[in-house]
Amino acid sequence: MASGLEIEDETENKGSMWVLEQKLDQPMDEEAGRLRNMYREKKFSALLLLRLAFQSLGVVYGDLGTSPLYVFYNTFPHGVRDPEDVIGALSLIIYSLTLIPLLKYVFIVCKANDNGQGGTFALYSLLCRHAKINTIPNQHRTDEELTTYSRNTFHEHSYAAKTKRWLEKYASRKHALLVLVLVGTCMVIGDGILTPAISVLSASGGIKVDHPKMSNDIVVLVAVVILIFLFSLQHYGTDKVGWLFAPIVLLWFILIGGIGIFNIRKYDSSVLRAFSPVYIVHYFRRGGRDAWTSLGGIMLSITGTEALFADLAHFPVSAIQLAFTVVVFPCLLLAYCGQAAYLVKHKDHVIDAFYHSIPGTAVVIVMLATTLLMTLIMLLVWHCHWIVVVIFTGLSLIVECTYFSAVLFKVDQGGWVPLVIAAAFLLIMYFWHYGTLKRYEFEMHSKVSMAWILGLGPSLGLVRVPGIGLVYTELASGVPHIFSHFITNLPAIHSVVVFVCVKYLPVYTVPEEERFLVKRIGPKNFHMFRCVARYGYKDHKKDDEFENKLFDNLFMFVRLESMMEGCSDSDEYSLYGQQTERSKDSLLRDNPNSAYCNFDPTISSVDSIVQVKSPLHGNNHSGVSSGQTSNQTEVNELEFLTNCRDAGVVHILGNTVVRASRDSKICKKIAVDYIYAFLRKICRENSVIFNVPHESLLNVGQIFYV
């Protein structure tokens, strides 16, 4: 029998919603819960926007704020030959800051955030939601109705549709896009490992320009103390301590801007000519190859721009735009102009530029990866006209490829260090993904059909022992091979079996009220269920209450299923996570026969049941009878589930070992048998994440070859 519980939002479309639809042997991704996308853009008052903009100063702009201390001295490590070179370099800095941090990142890239999350993976998650490019195809249409699964539709003949078909046509394009994302992520890691220490040393060199008598040991000691203090505060999260950094960073930008104005007035105001782009041409004509390679030092002025996009989690884009355009950008321009004026009068000064030996090759590669991903975002997500996309991509690539060609000259002088670090992380990530994909493919090809389960009969052809068995699987449909492997070797299973699928979706988070989806497998006397627990890429944290949440949703499903079967011909019920206009009292007054459809609020957070039109047919007498029968059935099954839970819960995990086949090449054997095996060994398993007691854990091992 198929029955449904339909959600109808007549007021404000609030709350988490469930649409129950029971079908025997239905695919898992049509399970008993379906959620409607209710994502709405947040709006902020003017006062709140100013406060958030002020607080964002303490989180986002650290690297950009310190770059004026050492950029010029890395551009001219052997001193300035001609004052005109300083004007040309300043002009390059001005237009680099304008084109990349201001126009590209602040006003364009930051708008491509994933519900406030920034970074390379955020862009990739947006693309995965608008095209089937995920290399592990475990998504279904029910996932698209999550609150955080915001996506747009497009016309079949639009550029977006053509781009979508082009990406989905070949698996090689999906893998190439994944590699591009991994490269961008690993380059951020490679640069992030080296930047803090090197930035401090380079900044100390810049401080010694104004204070040549200061001991370098004192500068380094002070810097280390400050860094230890700052990193200790990071333990509390940037969103909680951003208010502490905000006034410090604000004063810093005002300070460097004020010093810039002072230097311009004191030394040489003619440096303001650098706002004319013609000095860039003169700079390259005069300097030749030396001017080209000096772009590596100039590029340091924009190395912090990725932080503008990666640190969006706690601040709206409008707040970051306001803070950058009003405070950061003007102060940076004044600081660089002031330093240029100083260098014009002190052109013979030479400084040991430590950062110059390790140019930002990794940073430029990240920018290139972001540009390519943004091209797809503009087509698939924003539906921009192809002319706009060509203009954005062309301008970005011209600037970034110029910087990339410049830093290539310095790879042999230390630029290889972040590249090697990034390459190591890239191999680790790719091998992990390769092994995970092969494990998923094995699970898909070896899963057992529902016909096999139904053929076992009510007792499943096994000895049913008291208790509940939670069988963990990566599949959201079908019976996993681990189950057949288990009962073949040990023909006994618990009285209640729940197949638990932990699935990660391309969203930043899945709200708690939308996390679990439950359905029944086979007839009721089988006592078999399936539960899908959905997580986002920001939900990787320990969940000590996982088991309790799972059973709460399982009990709620049994109650809702009973309601579906027990409703009369004129009654069907909608559930909301929040109180609706009609209360339970009015419901019972209008329809006394629906009293059995109420349930204990301790089982679920659902607050009310609203009566709507029902597609079921029958008379009132049969409705009362079916209601009494359904209510008794519900009580009996809930009591049975409670008794089984009290008897004991066993978590059955599949310990699938991936091995390279005997005829594989040596590289594949090393990657699969050693690297991936080592990563699996040190990786946290579901038993650790969900705090499964050791006495309740049962591992079922199996080996397959790739």
C-alpha cells in the first residue's frame, strides 16, 4: 500500500518539512523524508552592517596590512638605480591592488560564496550542485531540497545548459576539474605553511629600514611573542575573537596610511604620478628582464587576497566590501605611495630581502585556479552572458599569467619549496580520493537486490537474536554486500536491522533537523529500516549524540507511518518543525477521530499536526477502525523497538580493504597498498566520529582488488 503525507505551506514557509511516502523496495534516495529549499538571502541593518564591517578587519586583512613593510624592498633587493623605477613599480602595485583584490575578489569572487563559505572547495561545491560533476555519484533529488542546497535553474538552450552538458559528457573532464580544485587547495596549504614565518622575518627587515640600529634579535623575539599570543587566541575561533583584533588592525591601517601621507608631504609628492598607467610601460622598457623578474616582489602586495575569499564564514560580503573600500584599500595606497616617496630620497639603501628567495609561486597558481573556476561559476550559477565571462577571464588571465611568468624565473631560488609541499599534499588527496572511489564502486557493483531479502521470508532465513544491529554502508540504495557477507558466515542477525548510510554532500552544512532520512525496507514483520545521515563539508566533527538522534528519528518515522495508515478519508496530516496557526486542540475539536495521530513530543521536535485534504478514500466508520488498529500497531512496534534497544545495540562496520591487483604496475601498488592503506589506518573512522563504544563495535572485513 502506498500512502503519502504531503506538506503544504500556507503561511510563511517556515520550519523543516517531511513528506512521507512509503513504497516497498523503493530506492533509498526516495526515502521517507523530503525537504523543501527555503534558503533566503540575509539582510542586515545599516548599524549591524557597520559593526560586522569593523569586526571583519580583525580577521581578513592581516596579510595585506603587513605587506607594505617589505614589498618594495623585495622588489629592489639591491637598491634603486633610478627614481623612475620606483614610480613604475608603484604604478604596478596600484593597479595590481585595484584589479585583483578590489575588483576581482572583493566585488566578484566574494559573491560566489557558498552560503557564506569561501575558498576553492566552496566554488567546487557550487559547481557540483549545478552539474553532475561529482566523481562519486551518491546524490539524489531529495538532497537538492535541503535548506542549504541553494541552486538555480536554467533554460535548456542557454550557455549554462551547454556548459553543463560539456562538463558531464566525459569522465575525464570531471577528473580534470577535481584535480584543478585539489591543486588550488594544496597551493594554499603550501603557501600557508611558509608565509607566517617568512612574513615576520621580512617585516622585521622592513622595520629596520626606519630603525637601522635596532637589533634583529629583538625584532624577532617580539614577533615570536606576538605570534604565540595570536595563535593561542585562534583556539577560540576567529568569529569569537575578531572583535579583539578589529581595533588593532584598524589602528594599524590608519597608522600606515598616516605615515604614507607624512612621507609624501615630507619627501616627494611627485610619486602620485604613478596613478598614470604609462609609467608601467616605461618601467618595463627601462628595466628589461630585471623589471620582469621584480614582479615577484610586487606580487607580494596581493598575496593576502585569497584570505578575502576564504574567511567569509562569519561576515557577509557587503560588510567585507564596505571595510575594504572605505578603510583597507585607501590606506594601502597611501602606505605604498609614502614608501615610494621615501625610497626616492633613499634609493641607495640596500636591505636583505628574505622573502625574495621564496616567491609566491603557489599564490599565483591559486589565483589562476580561482579564475578558471569562476569562469564556470559565471556560466553555470550566475548565467552571465558569454561576453561578460570572456572579459572577466581575459583580464584576470592577462594579469595573473604575467605574474606567473615572472615568478617562474625564481623557482630555482626557493620558489620550489611551496610547490614541493603542495605536490605532496596533492598526491595524498588524490590517492585518498582514488581509493574512496574504488571502494564506492565495489559497494555499488556487489550490492544485494531487495528481491534477495524478500525471498528470505519474514524470519530472513536467519536466527533473529534480541537487539538492534546498525549496519554501516556507503550505499543509499540496495542492501550492502557486507550484510550478505556477514549472514553467510554467521547465519544470525538482530531482531531489528538498520542500514546506516553516512553521506557527505556538496553543501557547507546540513541542519540538524534535516540530517536524517528514514524508510522501511520490506514488510513490517521484517523489522528492517534504512537511515541516511547527511553531512556537509563543514560538519566534520565528533557527534557524541549520533545514536540517540538516529533512534529519535526512527521512532518518529514509525509514528508518522502509523499516522499515514490510520488517517480517515478526509484527513491527511502535515508536520512542521514550528507551531502553525491551528493548534492541536482545534484539530481534535474539528476531528475527534484523529486523536490517535498525536504523538509524544519527547520523541520529536514536531510541535503541531495540521489537518489538510487527504487523497485516501473510505467512510468514517472504517477510519475509526483503521485508526484504532493503526494506533495499536504503532504502540506494539514502538514497544518492540524500545525492548530491542534495551537488549543492546551493535554497530556493524565494514572493514573493506583495497588492494592492487597482482598485474598492476609498481606505482599503483605503492599508491594503493601502502599510501592509501596508511591513510585509511590513520583516518578517523565512523566509530570514532560517532563515539561508538568498543564493546558495541563489530568489524566485518573483506578484501577486493583494483
